[in-house]
Amino acid sequence: MMAKLALIGGTGVYDPDLLDSVTEETVSTPYGTVDISLGTLRGVEVVFMSRHGRGHTIPPHRINYRGNIWALKELGVTKVLSTAAVGSLNEAMQPGHFVALDQFIDFTKGRPLTFYDGEDGVVVHTDFTEPYCTSMRKVIQEAAAELDVKLHPRGCYLCTEGPRFETPAEINAFRLLGADVVGMTNVPEVVLAREAGLCYAAVATVTNLAAGISPAPITHTEVDEVMGRSFKRLGSLLMAVLGKLDPESSCSCTTPAREQEV
């Protein structure tokens, strides 16, 4: 049976224990090998992928984003639910809150950002009016309402290169640009998923107020501690969302980027 759903775990979401009958596999891709876990949820096969590797060993700027998304496509995945730990630039989005991302701003610097480098003589431009799957975002909102979980229905994610945290001056600039939260991993993941024709949505967990807004310096320990306190609620939300998704349904996300150019 080909897997149809995938869960990408970010900071604080490393283990596939949310699923049943978990096995480990390695997938070969043109971008190297990718380790994944296969499990089931209510009879549906789900791929679990730890974005930072087991034990958080891969920094954000070294993640094999192209290999990860290629592997999911190879495994027959149609819908990808991802998680992200973020700092908040919006004081309405407090630590412990969740955000269903709807827009992003890319401030990365040195990452491969596309499957289409033009090496085959084909230039592909992909529409990103709606970067995150609108159908999946509705399911996330419905699940959060049923669980009475604090979820902001939309939010703009600004992606930095990392692995350092941002300066207060950068955060001030990002606020002026309209960003609500800041993180280091969602781009190019969301871009590659759309290019591959996968439905993709992200639930961000606010772990801290960003630099200059927070009264104290930002530490990774603080991020891990908030993720730990939020994990039970996050896990319940993720499982509820996966349980509601129809692996066979399609939407505008499922047209691969190259076909959009035709």
C-alpha cells in the first residue's frame, strides 16, 4: 500500500510514536538518501519525517529539503502536514498558541529553492498566491475548534537562514513587512511541495516572543521547554487533522509546477 499522508516533525516533534505499527525505511532520491518512518493511523498509512533528523542533529540551513519532498512524492504521498516552532512578532500570538500559516516571506540566503534549476532547458514559474493548501487549512481550523485548542486561523511566516536567532533590528524590519511569526525551516519546504504537486499545510507552535519583544535573550532551551509543554495539545491536533484528511481528494495544489506552465 502506498502512503498517502505525511507528517513532517520540526523542533520538538522528533518521534513517530503518535502512529501505530511503526517501521523504519530509507528512501533513495536524486538528492541523497532520506530516512523516514512508516506507520498507520486508523488504517491509513502515514509517513513520518523528522526534519532535523533523529535527536535534532541537522541545523536548518543543512536540511535536505529537496530530498525530503522527493522522497514523500516517491512514496505516493498526496498531503503533507508539517509542524514548525516559531518566534512571535505579533503580540496576539503568545507562547503556546498555534498558527495555521497562510503566507510566507523568504529571507533565506543559500539554500536550493527549487527542483527546476533550468539544467534541462526548461524554465518553470510557479504561482504562490495561496502558498498553503486552503482545503487542509480549513481542516486544521475545524479540528482545533472541536478540540478547543487556541489556533490563529492565519499568519504570515518569515523564514530566515539560521541557525542563529534574529536581531531586534531584524525583527523590527520584519514586523514592518507584515510578518507574524519567524522561523528557519518552512522555506523551501512549502515551495518544493507545491512544485511536486503535494497539498501542504503547516501548524506553527509559538515558543517565544521574538528578539527585542521578549524581555530576555532567546535560547533553544526555552524553545524546547515550550514545545514540551505544548506537545500533548499539538499531538492531539495533528492526529485529529490527519484523521480528517481524505488522501484521495484533489485540489489546485495537486497540479505539478511543470504542468502549470503548459
